[in-house]
Amino acid sequence: MKNFISLNNVDSLDALVQLAAEVKKNPFGFKKHTENKTLGLLFFNPSLRTRLSSQKAAFNLGMQVMVMNVDKDGWVLEMEDGAVMNQGKQEHIKEAAAVISQYCDVIGVRTFASLTNKEDDYAEAFLSKFIKHALVPVISLESATLHPLQSLADVLTIEEHKKIAKPKVVLSWAPHPKPLPQAVPNSFAQWINATDYDFVIANPEGFDLSKEFAGSAKVIHNQDEALKDADFVYAKNWSSYQNYGKSAPELTDWTITSKKMKLTQQAKFMHCLPVRRNVVVSDEVLDSDASLVIEQANNRTFSAQTVLLKLLDYEN
Amino acid sequence: MKNFISLNNVDSLDALVQLAAEVKKNPFGFKKHTENKTLGLLFFNPSLRTRLSSQKAAFNLGMQVMVMNVDKDGWVLEMEDGAVMNQGKQEHIKEAAAVISQYCDVIGVRTFASLTNKEDDYAEAFLSKFIKHALVPVISLESATLHPLQSLADVLTIEEHKKIAKPKVVLSWAPHPKPLPQAVPNSFAQWINATDYDFVIANPEGFDLSKEFAGSAKVIHNQDEALKDADFVYAKNWSSYQNYGKSAPELTDWTITSKKMKLTQQAKFMHCLPVRRNVVVSDEVLDSDASLVIEQANNRTFSAQTVLLKLLDYEN
Amino acid sequence: MKNFISLNNVDSLDALVQLAAEVKKNPFGFKKHTENKTLGLLFFNPSLRTRLSSQKAAFNLGMQVMVMNVDKDGWVLEMEDGAVMNQGKQEHIKEAAAVISQYCDVIGVRTFASLTNKEDDYAEAFLSKFIKHALVPVISLESATLHPLQSLADVLTIEEHKKIAKPKVVLSWAPHPKPLPQAVPNSFAQWINATDYDFVIANPEGFDLSKEFAGSAKVIHNQDEALKDADFVYAKNWSSYQNYGKSAPELTDWTITSKKMKLTQQAKFMHCLPVRRNVVVSDEVLDSDASLVIEQANNRTFSAQTVLLKLLDYEN
């Protein structure tokens, strides 16, 4: 694998999930492949799970880790080619990406969508430029439109908990006080579309995901109908793609509650976290045995560890 | 040991101090007990000694360390059960504690007292909730009311420097320009009460520590009288417990000076640092051979290393 | 070597550069000399290359690293001896330096010039005091007046790319929108003066470097004349030493362009980065094969690794 920013970088989803399961069984057993390797983690936005799970993944592999909050600890980056840099930007992304590549064997990069410029966000303007100038493999730690490390952890979690070969998986929009990126649902849709699960997306009118990632998934605008017979309910808020960045916190009847869960086939509940309790999902669902959210978070370690191995040319 | 937030977690103070002395003699000799273990350090407040000594302790044990400034690098945490999280708080402590537990074998947490809400502070509201939801052992890196890693280092330092079996130890209040928590003096009192030293607390009227920690220690409101024949003088400012959070920077005659030290039995001078020079203690005392403050700071490493070993089930 | 803050700490420049070349060939081959050693990195200013390359250097040696942004994560330091610390400063540099020395085998310190107080800057007020109270070797990660880790990397880079025994090296001032310290050019001049290269400094009138570091180097105020037959062009902005801290962003004819490079002997282009594109140097020069800037950044790792070895008593 050359980089890991999307499912498109993955040769075989099955093989990747299989390796993740092996890594989880024997997390310290792969060190000889990654000796003397260094992971650099660049954060342009806050992060808890990704920050810690990526470090833990590297530690499990005996790798060294350098964490940098670029916005706070480093320089302000210029993105535009040909810019005359006589204003506030101190370093061009060309130099930054090439220089950081001198010190790391793999670079993880975290950026968020602007939610104001749809074209730039969906062109992955920053990540694309960074990869163009980087000289080592790059892992997305969540980008403007995708979050593939989360999706790999999610598929691993479903594989561990599914009771039938082709479970019904429902990705449901849920309310949130602030407009959020589409990265997690886009990515989840992209990955689940690559499985043979029965996949349904439930969201209000005006909140359909980009066709690029939603693909041929069935989209239903009635949440109750969508939840019927679900084996897995993956809740997540996202702001509108069509009316870019618009949110709808007033749609409180989309909150996942016990009553909603009763419509399902005793479904398991999933969320990428952080989650707004009693807004996205009620306490009773989150605190019930149906909730897999902590297991998803745990699987982030093995997801990152698996991707690091593949980027460092491990052959499984 | 399940957690380390107070002397109450310690089976035998003697055995713990004994192990700390062994660790100090052979700091790199305990790695086989802690292989592949990871320490997470969560800071909600500034820290220098604790931040560095905890890392050094983990390094000496061959452990990996993840440091997170939660307030700056992560999410804003909700503490209240049942909260409808539609305002600024992004993640509930329930998820945060459980998730971080997925990535660490031990979690260190640093929080300070509010000094405005005595009940919350003395209930250790934050730390208690964090421990309740954490799935691995938790070390206090200083909490609202106690600082046990400091106290273990302090007892080790006294043991190394005492010339008689039962030295007279005086904990003396000292002035400070700002109101400070009671964590260090509370904890010192709790630990010294568990030794057989002759223990005296000297503080102005209105600055008696909570009975919960001061216990049966002799309290004297006249500093000169208290210092008489002391073998160790432990200076520290704290704000009032009774008149909660009130300070008294004007009581400059409580500063520890050479003249005050002459009242003692050639006592050693101790302070947890950071120290306000010429406010808490004069330059001449701090720069004299009587000062143990740097040795106390050094012992923080072995204190943390010892506690990590015990939390990871090392049997001495 | 006791500390590394200037070329004055170096016994033999030749031997140091020779060791750096050996380290570069076999970066992981020196671990047995540095087992169980810890590097502390203290930043009082932003840093990307130095932050990452110093960590990478320590990792290559199997050392542990602690990074601290002192201004954000720690306490505000008092510098003055005898100060009555009843204002905002929380810890004296005396304690800070001695305490950090308890947890690290080598301490790296990054500070910048004030550019307002020439006397303090050129006395290296902060670094001198820190070293005075530190109990372990100190590495400058750039100080008010010098940047020796950069200079060692620069000399290594020139040695790798020179085609004749005594190349002509031109250090040229270049424009910049903001006033910058003189640390990099001072240090470069100090180190190149210690080689047998043909060394010329080109800068506008009023921008001559301090004699302390420029030494006997030929200074030419006409850039075109200076560049003639150059083998290496090292561009860098600096603010005025004479008219302390004054900058001259309007001197845009000092930008290094392809046309300027045609005056040279097919010179290689060097810069310490970060660089303002199309202000200090044009895109076409920086993106050409003549540019060594990424190789310079790469050599920062081996420069730091070499200095760490010498400070930890490695004998080559």
C-alpha cells in the first residue's frame, strides 16, 4: 500500500480485516517487521481516540512516535503554488511535507473539512498537496471527506459481532447542536458498500450523502422504516452535502432511543465517538449491552497497527 | 494496588518506601515486569516535575508513554450523568475514561482544586468519576485534595536524610501571592501521620487543614515555637480550608529565613517546588546545604516508578 | 564535550563532521553507547525541523525523549537572582534547570532573540543562566545568537556536495517581511570561518553581522559581485545588528533568482528553512536540482545524533 487515505488504497478489504483480526490476537507479535521505524503524527485539529490509538498502534509494533500539533507548535503553512510569501504564512507545504519525510517512515495527517468550501473539501486540497510533496507513505487520521482508520475498525467490529453472514447494517443520521463533517459517514458508506452486508442509509431529506461515497446504498428518509430488522445501527450526525454545511439540530425525533432500537432485530449500537449523549443517542441505549462503542474505540488500535504494517510492506 | 490516589490505597507504607529505595539503587532493573506496558498521562493543568518525572519513571521501566493536554488537544468533557449534551461539552467522561483505558495499561490524571467549591473539591468530583469509568488503574498526578506521588517522594527523602529514628518534622505554612490548593500539605500530613515521626503542623489561625488529613497531628499557630528542635522543615503555602480558598500574602513573617532555621536542630529544608523565592523561603536557605528540594524532585522519579510497579502487580 | 551551544565547544570540526558522516551511513549502529539515556527538549518558541530531527536523532540512538513546550505546559520562569517572586513568575530558573537535570541525561533548549535588547541577546542571558544551573549537558536548539546544530548539518551538506577542495561559499542576505534573528547567519559564519573554504558574506549596507562571528570573512555589499563564481549560495534573511532588529523588506532585488544563480559557478543553493518562497528565493531556484535545502534538513538528524554521542562521551 502506498498511502492510506481511502478504501481505494486497499487491494482486498477481506485480507485487510483478516490481518486486523490476527494483529488483535497477537498485538506484540509483529515487531520484527517494523524495527527502527518512526511514525510522525501531525494534528491540525483536536483528537483523542486517533491521537492515542495511533500511538498505541505504533508502540505495539515497537515503533517510535513523534506527535506534532502543527497549528500550535510549528509554522503556518502556505498551500498555493507560486505564492509570494510576504504575508503571514511562514512555510510552504512543499518544504514541510518533504522535510517531515526526512524524519519519519510513515506520516499521519489529521485535517477537518472547512464546511464552507465544498469544492476544496471534496478535492481534499490539503491532504492531496501534502501527499504530492511527501516522500514517505501518508495515513489519513481523518480528512475533509473520509476517515478510513475508523471504517476499518468499524468493519472489524461488525465482523466480530455479526450473528448472520449478511447482517442488515443501518447508518442513521442523528441530530447534533453543531454542523459536523461528512467524513465518518462517507467513509463508513464507502467501506460497507464493499462488503456483502445489507446496507441502508437513513437520513432526513436534504441530508443525502455524496453519491461518490454513498454509491448504490439504499437511502430511506423515514428512520423508523430503515431501522426495521436492523442487526447494526450506526448513528452519526453529518451536515448537509447538498446545502453544504447546513445542520438541523431541531430534528430531535432522529435521536436513537430504546424505542427506536425496539424496531430492530436486537441490533447492536455503534458510534465513532465522541458522542453527544441524549442528543445523538439516549443514555439507556449507550449504557446498554447493545452498545459497541468502546469496542469500536479499542479496534482503532488494531486498525492503525494493520495499516502501518501494510504501509511498511508487510506481506500477509 | 488497584489505583493510587491516596495513602488509603497503600497496604504498607514501609514496604512501599523500601521498594522505592530499591528502585532508586537499580532504576533500570525492573523492566521485565513492565514489558509492552503503556502509561497515559492526562493533564488538565500545567505541570513540569510531574510531567517529566512520570515519563522518566516509565522510561526506566521500559514502558511507553502517551502525554495528552486534554484541555488543549482533546475535547471538552461533560461530567454530569443524564446531561443533554446540546451545548459546548463534546464528550462525556464515561466514554473518555473507558476509551482511554483501551490504549493504556495505567492512566495518570492531573487536576487541580477549583478553590471555589469546597464540597466538589473534597469529594474529588472529577477524579472519582474518572476512576469509576476507567477500566485500568489510575494514578493521581495531583488531585483537588491530595498529591500522593509527592508524599511518597517526600517520605523517601526524609528516610534518606534522617539522623535519628524518630525525627521531628514540621510542616509550616508560608506566604504566597496567590491562593493555592491544600493538596500537597493534606497529602504530606496524611503520609507523615502514618509514620512514627514526631509531626507538627505550624500555620496561622484560620489556616488549619481539614481534620480528614491533619488527623491527630499537633497544630501550633506560633511558627517560632513549632520550629524549635525541628529536624526537617517542610514549607508550603496553602489557602484556607475553613474560609475556603482565602489566602494571606500579607503574613510575610511566616517566610522561612536563616533566622527561622536557627531555631531548629540544624534542620533540613524541604519544599515540593515550584517555590516563590524570597516569599515562601529566602534565597539563603534555598541555596544552602540544608536544602533538599532538588533531591525531593529527583525522588519523584522513583516514587512514580514504584507506584507503576505496584499498579502493574509487581510483588516485592 | 560538556555543552553544545557554539563552535567554541568543539575540539575538532573535522573530526565532528567525520563522525556525522559515519553516523549517517549507519544511523542505528551506535545504540550501545546511549542505552537508557533520556533527552529532554524544552521549547520556548515554535519549531518544526529542530523538534522532529532532534527526536529522530535520539530515536536512532535508542534514547527516550521528553518534549516540553515550557511556555504552554509548564510555569513562567523568573530569571533574576535575588528576585522577590511575589508577582507572575512561578518558578526560578535555578530550580527549573536543576530539577529538569534530574530527569534527563541531556537537555536541549530552544530560545529566540528578543531583537529589542541587543546586550541581553548577545550575552545569551537565558541560555547562560540555564547552563549555569543545569547539572547535565545542554544542547542549543537555536539560541539568541547561534544555531550550531544547523551549522554542523550545513558543513556536512557542503562536504557531501563540494566538487573542489576549497569551494567558494557565499552567505547572502535576502529580504523577508519580518525582522529575523541573526542566529543562523552568525553560526554559519562562525563555522565556515573554521573551514578552509573561500568564504564571502554578501549583505546590504547596515546589515553587517557582528564581528564576533563574521570574523575575517570578506564582506561585500554588492550581491552580484559576491555571487561571481560561487560554488554554494547560502541565502538567509537577518535583521540589522548595528541598527538592532531593523529589517528591510523593501530590498527585493536581493531575492535569489535564476538570473542571480547564473552569476555563479553552477552553485548549489542552500537555506536552513522555513523559507519564504518568492521573497527570499524564487520558486525556480528552490525547485531546481541546484537546491540542497531538503538534504540540509535531512542532515539535521545526523548533526543532532553526532552531538548527542559526543555529549554522552562517545569517543571517535
